[in-house]
Amino acid sequence: MKVLITGSAGFIGSALSLRLLERGDEVIGVDNLNDYYDVSLKEARLARTRDHAAYTDLRLDLEDRAGMAAAFAKHQPQRVVNLAAQAGVRYSIENPLAYVDSNLVGFAHILEGCRHNGVEHLVYASSSSVYGANTTMPFSVHDNVDHPLSLYAASKKANELMAHTYSHLYRIPTTGLRFFTVYGPWGRPDMALFKFTKAIIAGEPIDVFNYGKHRRDFTYIDDIVEGVIRVLDNVPEPNPDWTGAAPDSASSSAPYRLYNIGNNQPVELMRYIEVLEQCLGREAEKNMLPLQPGDVPDTYADVTDLVERLHYKPDTSVEDGVARFVEWYREYFGV
């Protein structure tokens, strides 16, 4: 297939590009290499794919309406995976308009590109953040998610609503993926594991929010990529049992689906830190702090639909995943 991937220099986008190239697909990678975090890390990720004969590297902002329209028209992708977004819950509190530009305006341009160029399937990144104030565990894609706690979460919920509209009006098959705390080699420097590792090696204290009591459904990068590929290959169809009298949030009378991709095994933050300390061979000095605005206390993915429809369940333990990250970190930074 010819697959257009936005965010191709990002954590998930780079890993997904590699997997698709390895299986023989053609990849058109779109990224603007912005400086939200270290651009050299993005360049290093791109170096793994850029020289592949079946890879096309495009420097482009999603907000560039004419540029995105031209890219779709020229390359005519069969399928699209939208992973580009302004990420980060806490950053959204400080810079909300960055999320409007990238996650709302940019996503509208993706939808228009799919609409006007006969794209067979759009897969896009949502987030576990959409569950917001929900407390029923595990989080189910069939639950109502109308109470986001950050603009980042609201923008991801908006993406799901926008996608449904295009699936309904133009019959574009769309699938939204609610990712749960992705981690692993080549990860983002603004994520806890990266920040903790850097600080512990440097002998600096780490900030532990919610006094280490919150739980996260940490999901290893390879498990995420496998889930994305299975979804990409499975084009959604209308749900014949869907009814407006009792609407199901995760499907529709349109070709529209939502899935959680999470490890289905929440781990307390203090346990996550303990595993990291064991892998690094040193103990962290901890600044114990209250829960940050916009954060949720716990996340826990119900992956029943993923298992039943796509016969897949993420299963990498944090012990294995953190060890692989530390091995990569030491090699990449030479520490």
C-alpha cells in the first residue's frame, strides 16, 4: 500500500514508518520538525527511514492548507495515519492556541485531503486523555467522554467528532485510536520515563506528581505499532446494529470505529519508578508533589473490542519495556 503518515519524525510515526517499509509498503512521511522538543532526536529518528527507496520525506505543517492539499493530490495515498499533533497535557494549559492550530485546523486539512482524493481508510491518534473526569474503570470506548480536563483532551475528542462527520457525510472509513501512555526506545523527552532517566543518571531529583499514587496503563511502543497496523489493515464498515435510540460511542451507521490501545494492566507510578531505579542501578531523589492541573489520577484501558475484532492485545510488561528503554538511552546518549 501507499500510506501517508503525519508526524513521521515523531515517536510513534517513526516506528510505524519503519514497520510498514519493512513489510513492503510505500510511505509518504509528513513532519514539520518543530522545536517542541529536541529536533536532533527527530532527525535521528528520520535517519532510520529517510534513505529507504520507498520513503518520501515531506517538510510540511498540517496547518498549511494549500501545502497539504498539494501533497495529497500529488502522492495519492491509499491510506492515511494521522499521528501529528501538538502533544502534552501540561503544555496545553500554557499554550492552548497551539492545540487549536495543529489538532483542530490541521486535522480538518487531513480530512479534506482524504475526502478529495479517494483515501480508503483514515486512522488517527486520539488519546486516553479524552476520558477526563470519568472514574469507571477500565475505560471503555463505549462510555460517554464529554468531560475532558485539558484542551489537549478536548482537541482529541473533537478529532473523533470531526472524523465521524466525514464518515457520515462522505462515507470515508475512519478509525480513532485512544493511546494509553506510550513509552519505549526513541521516546519523547517530555514524557516521564525520559525525564526521570535523564535526572537520575545526572544525580538530580525527579518530580513525582500525585505523590506517586496515580496509575497509568503504560503501553510499549512495539505494542502500539502492532495495534496501529492491525487497525490500518481492517477498514471499518457501518455497524448494522447501531441505533440512534441507544447510540454506541465506538461505532456508527457510518464506517467509523474507535479503539483503545493500552496494556490493560495499570501500574502505580511509584512501581514504574522502582523498575527504572533497578534498571539504572541507582535510587532517585524524589520531590513528592500534588496532582497537576489537567492530569487524571488513573488510566486503565478496556481492550475488549481490540481483542474481539482484531485478535490483538498489548502485553509487554513494564519490567521488559523499561529495561529496553534504558538500554537504548545509554547507547544513544553514551552514558
